[in-house]
Amino acid sequence: MADVRQFSDAEINRLVKFYEQAEREILDRINRALLRGNQTEYLDAMKKNVEAILQQLREGNRTWCTEAIPRVYTEGLKNADAMLKDAGVSITAGFGAIHQQAAQVLAENAYQRFEDVVQVIGRQVNDIYRELALENVRGTVVGYDTWKQTARRFREQLAERGVTGFKDRSGKMWNMRTYTEMVARTTTMEAHLQGTANRLVEQGHDLIKVSTHRGACEKCVPWQGKILSITGKTEGYPTLEEAKAAGLFHPRCRHAYGLYIDLDKEIEELEAEEGAVKDKYKDVPSITPQDFNQELYDRIKASGYPNNLMLRSEYEEIFLKKGFSREEIETVKKILSDYGGVAEQQKKAMETIAAEIKNDSRIGKLLRATSDLEEAAVEVWQSGLENRIKKALRDAKEDWDLFGQAEGFSKDYSDFSEVETTIRMRLEKEASLVVYRKGDLGRPIESWTTDPLGANIGGGHRLTPDHAMTLSEMHKRGYSILGGTCRMMGAPGEMEITFINFDKCLE
């Protein structure tokens, strides 16, 4: 949750200083007229000078509103983008036409509020002008002393309250600085909140949660931690507008809001989506670790590396038991082998895979079953982590014993804890299955390597990777393993794992 003040304070101070300068100039013009005596030309000159200053204020307001409000609105968009990113939501939208229009409307509304301020100043100065003109006539008749008393009274009033005072609906009086600051803070906060809200709604999220902090004012306390609906379309929640109308997000308010995801609703939607997928692929035989015989299960679990965990005969036997023919198995084998070939061959194989999956053919079903098999094998391999750690520690302890005896180290093994920590961290990282890649991302099928040095391209040369992700991160991006853990897809002996995004294949 970003505090709008960090984005708006600089903008507000710039405008407030502009108004303070205008007030000083207006006061100067009025004082000059008061000091020069009761002559009409001095009062007329004062009025013209003030009108020129007010026109400068209007121009400054226009510039400030057209620059600051869109800038703060954009920060609101960025704030929402950060919320969505933290929630694992992919962001594709930018500052499009709809947001440009929204920022322009907010800027125009802000300008009108400042125009109201300028008009109040103008009316106050006109009141001063008329009263001074009246006193000028009266002084001419009664005597100059009357004018001097009036001038002194006006100078004292102006010194005390400034050029003008603003009265709000509750009757509270504001001086020019505080009132301008209040209006500026209100408009920038509105722009930031609106930018955030518009982006969230644009991305399909209607619920937000208000922040909580100590020392909140009485208007804000009832809303702390509350879940609000931005649009009012989500039943059972108060709206953002209701909260604002009740006093939340007032000027200098320290509250913000963050994205709120209704997990129950999300689960319902996911279950419905999964149900639809299950119905579509209900005749696709799924493969789980339970389909492995005990010998195969134990061998995969004890393996030191996740690559090429099964023999061809073993995974073929599993597919045959699931009802696929040898001809279908050979066809998929050929397609996957082609994907491991040269560029043109690989491109054609990718197109074939996508077409078979999109058509939901028998070959497409076997490709899905192949992915299930690969994922099941990794699941079994990851379950052997603790055993691999125990074996590595046992071997390291034996080496430590020998090393300690040779070097005359004590037998308390006080330094071995560092060795143990290093071994455990290394094997835990390996079990998370970090994969590496060079080049662009986002294709329906991508080949990664488990070697941090990069992919072998023949002759010992390597492509230095510039991407690294865990298997969990790949899953979040929508990718499943297609080959490399059970079935070799790269060059002989290469530590390559190929991933597939079935949704991208359906596009």
C-alpha cells in the first residue's frame, strides 16, 4: 500500500508557494494604495494590478493541474500494478486512452476547484476596493483623518488574516495558504486513489482493503481494515465512495488501501475452471507416482540428478497400460525428437505439438499424459531430498574424519556444522529444480537447462544463461515439464528440461 503523500507533497508545496507569492504581491499592491492616500487613481491602479495577479494565478493553476494531476494519477496506476504483481497477477495494460481521459477529467475538476479559490480572492479584493472607494468619498467630505483611520484598520486586518479568508460549509475559517494546501492535497489524493482504483477494476479486481494504523482520527477509525468494493458491484461490501463520503481519505489522511482477493470466491472459480478442464480431458489417462513400480520408484527417488530418470522401456510400458498404442507412442517420440533438432525442425515440431493439443487428438492426449509422467517423476525425485542429504552428510563426515586425523584436528567436529549447512543448502536448491535459459521467454514450448553454466551447443561451448527460475516459478507461469526428466530431449547427456504451456498452445 503506497502512501499518496510521498507522491504529492512536492507537487503541493510547489503550488502553495505560488499562491503565497501571489498573496504577497496582492498585499503589496493594497498597502501601496493605502499609504498613498485617498486618491481614486491609486485605488484603480490597485484593482488593475490585482486583476493581473489573479490572471497569473489562473494560468499557474492550469499549468499545475495539467502537469501534476496526470503525474499523480500515473503513480496511482503504478501503485495498483505493484499490488497486482505482489498477488502474482500478470499486468499487460499501460497508460492507455481510457486513463489519459480519466486524468484529463480529474485535472479539469481540480482546475475548477482552484478557479473557485481565485474567484473568492477576487471578490474579497473587490469588497476592499468598494469599501476604500466609499471611505475615499467620505474622507473628502468629513476629512482626511477618516481616511487615515480606515487605512490603518485595513492594514491591521490584512497583517492578521492575509489578503483573504475562506469559510467552508461548517463555518470554519481558512487562510489562503492552508486552504490552497487543503484543496491541492484533496485533488492529488483523489487522482492517486482514482488511478489505483481504475487499474484494479481494469484488471478485474473490485475489492480493496483499507490500511490500519494507530492514532487514526474518529472519521477513519470505523473504516480501518474494512473490505470495500470499488464499483459497488460486489454485493455484501460497502463502497469506496461511501467510505470517502464518511470522511475516509480526507486531506492529510495517512490511510491507504491494498488489493483484497476473496479467496473463497477465487477457489470457487478455480474449482469451476478445473472442473471444465476435467470434463474436456476426462478421457485423458492421468499418470501419478502410483503408476511407478517399486523398483522404478526407489531408483528415481535415490537419483542424484533429475535428468533422464527413466528407461525408454519403462515409460513406454506405463503408456501401454494407460491404453495408448505403440504406434501412438512412436509418433510422440518422433515429434519430441524433432523438437530437439535444428531450428527449422524444431519450429515445425512446435507447430505440430500445438495443433495436436488444440485438436484434442489422441496424440494431443498422449502429449498431456507425457507431461503428467514427467511431473510425477520429478515429484518422486524431490521426495528423496532428505535421503540424499543424509547420504551426502555421511560421506562428508567420513572425509572429515580422515582429513581431521591427517591434520591433527580435534574430534569435537565443531567446524563440521559449516560443512553440513553448505551441503544442505546446495541439495535443497537442487531439489527446488532451478532451470536456466538464454534468450527470449514466452513461447508455448521452451527448453531450459539444469546446468548453471548454460546449455551445451556442441564442442564444449555453452550459451551463458540470462534467465533462472525454480520449477515452482515455472508452474506459476503456466508451464509443465514435457521432457528431460524421463525422456531425453536434448543432445545425448545434455542436462536439458523442456517445458510446455498448454494454454499458449490453445491460443
